[in-house]
Amino acid sequence: MTKSATHPVDRGLPAGRLTLLGLQHMSIMYAGSVAVPLIVGGALKLDTATIALLVNADLLVAGIATLVQAIGIGRILGIRLPVVAGATFSVVNPMIMIAAQYGLTAVYGAMLASGVFGILIARPFAKMIRFFPPLVSGTLLLVIGVSLVGPGAGMIAGHDTESPDYAKPSNILLALGVIAVVVLFTRVLRGFANQIGPLMALALGFVVAIPMGLTHFDGIASASWFGLATPFHFGAPTFPVAAVLSMCVVMLVTLTESTADMVAVGEITGRRPSDADLARGLATDGLSAVLGGFMNSFPDTVFAQNVGLVQMTGVRSRWVAAVTGGLLVVMGLIPKVGAFVAAIPEPVIGAVAVVMFAMVAAVGVQNLKKVEFSGNHNTFVVAVALGVGLLPAFALDHLGNSIFFKHFPAWLQTICGSPITVTAIVVFGLNLLFNHLGKRADPDLLKAP
């Protein structure tokens, strides 16, 4: 490649192709993104209209964050890679607990404070990239992918194991059929058709689901053409210390997860993020929390399923992600458009999402292939991190929520309620213990992934 050649990440694509590829990214992440406001709104017993406003605000902020990540703002914000931002699940339990104790004004006040905190620590956090070698990033990505298969299964089989419709055979067969179509398209199609194979599988699954009675178009007719909550819809923000500390912990978790995903996208696209690149990307996570605090939304993180889509399709242009961001902004401002996408049945989206989640795990395995496992304790590090990290993923209540730490203090549940967080803490600590402290580390282990 000559110096004047444009890197594939910066290369533009024809408008039609960009639109379809951007739509594909949006279709993959939509259900995961709107799940957060739906779960929080339901748990807090908010009325339907208020939950709809939360969904609109969530999509709008996710779109803005995605646009900033893809396009960038000077030397301040945006990693300028094909990443898609969406509401982080790590915020769900803390938001519910803070709202129950202090009210929603405290939730959004704490979110504002955590966003400022995230922006301030983005650069020093990014300088820790040398402590995220393939041993750490590979293990973390493996757990991210594996642990997210659980929510994907919930989309297919149902979210309540006690429901009479749970694991309905027709839903499972539909999902397996969609996965089979993804496999077939990936094997048979070539060129651009191959790149939009997941989108075509979604469309085909949507058509098949209509006579099955799984699609509901009532929401499209009832949705308004314009809808956006005013800033501080629930009142002026308040800042209880305990609430602010809890949300700052959530921000640290978000930055850790985003770091692993951004490093993975850098590996996939052939543009490894520098400290400065990573700092801009992490600062955008902080920005999303600030915007979320103002707009009654949620903090965003880089979505793993979209990382898997980049790996699967091989499309590396960041302008595809920019189109996705634009589409999300439109959906946030025009609920009728969002209602149409919401009509795609969960088993159809879940089927494609499961493949994308597994692709993230596969990227983790690829990273681990770069690790030297002979004559050291790296195998032990991976084993302990996997074993301990996945514990919360396999101790769930009937609604799919982790209950492994349910009798521990609320602050510890905030930190350890997610297998991703637990794995990050364990693998990061074990890598320091065995490869950095008390001896001279292998130079290969110190290289940024």
C-alpha cells in the first residue's frame, strides 16, 4: 500500500451499498439497544408513553454516539473505526436500585456526573492499553461473546422461563431456519450479496414470521411522527454521593468493555488504535452518559454484535457505521420508523444476533492464538478467568437476571453482576500477578494487541 492509498477504514462506498450495510448494522443492534429502556421502564412501573420516550431518547443518543465514533470530532472525540454504540446492560441494575432509593432525578444526576468522570479519565485509562495484551483482550472477548449468547437465547425462546409460551417449538424452529439461511448465504453468495447476507436473512425471517402471527403492525399505526422528551423530563437532576459512585463504577465497566471491543475492531480492520485513538473513543462513551443525563437516556458502549458483523462481512469502512448512526437518529426523532423495525420478531433478530455474538467469541479465540502458552502460567490465567468470570452467567432467575451475588451489598452487585466485569477484573489482575509483578515480563506480553 502506498502512502497515498486510502485505508479501507476511511474508504467510502456507493450510496446504495452504504445504506444497506448501515441498515444491516442497525437491524442487528436494535433489539439489544431498546431492551435497556424497556427493562428499566418496566421495572420502575413507568407508563407506556414514558417508556416510549425513553426508547426514543435511547435511539437518539446511540445515534449521536455512533456518528461521533465513526466520524470523529477533532482530537477530542471518536475512535474513527466502524463501531456502533448502544445502551450498556451494565447500567440496568444500578439505575433500578438508585431510582428505588433516591428517585429518577438522582439516576440522571448520577449519570451526568459519571459522564464527566468518563471524559476526564478517558486518556489515563487509554494509557493502560499495554495491560490489555492478547492474553487479556482475547479472554475478555471470548467471555463477552459467550455470555451474550444467553440474552440471544432469551430473544429466541423467551425471557420468562415460567411463561407457558417459553421455548415454543415454532419460535425455535424459525430461529434455527434463519441461522441456516445465514450459513447458506455466507457459503453460496459472493461480493456485496455475501456482505448483506445477515440482512437478507432477517428480511426472509420477517416474511416467514408474518403468517405465524409473530409480527404486530399495530405499533406502527399508533406511533407518532415526531417524539422526543424535553431535557430533564423527570425534573432537575440530584446528586446523592452513593448514586454518583455507583454510576462511576458503571462507567469504569463500560470503558473496560468498550476497550476490548475497540481493540478487536482495530485487529479486524488492520488499524490498531493508538492510545490517543482509544482515548477519543472512550471519551465518547463519557459523552453518551452526559447526553443521556440531559435527554433521559442511557450510557452507551461499543456493541459486541456489531464487532462480530464487521468480522463476518469483512466490510471495514467507518462510513457504514456513520450511516447506522444517522438511521438511529432518525428513528429516535420519528417513532413511526422505529416502530417498523420493532415489528421484526425477537426470534428472527435473536437468531442473527447469536451468530454475531459467537463471532465475537471467535475473535477472542483468534487473539488467544497469538499468546505463548508454553513455559508460563498463561493457560492457568485463562482458565481461572473463564471459570470465575462466567459464574454470574450461569446463576440466573426465571427472568434471566444473574442472582449469583444477590445477597451481597448493592455496590458489589453493581461491580460483579456482569460476567464481563468479573472476567475483566480477574484476567487483568492475574496478568499483572503472573506476567508483570516480581519478575521481568516477556516483551511479547507487553505489546498492545
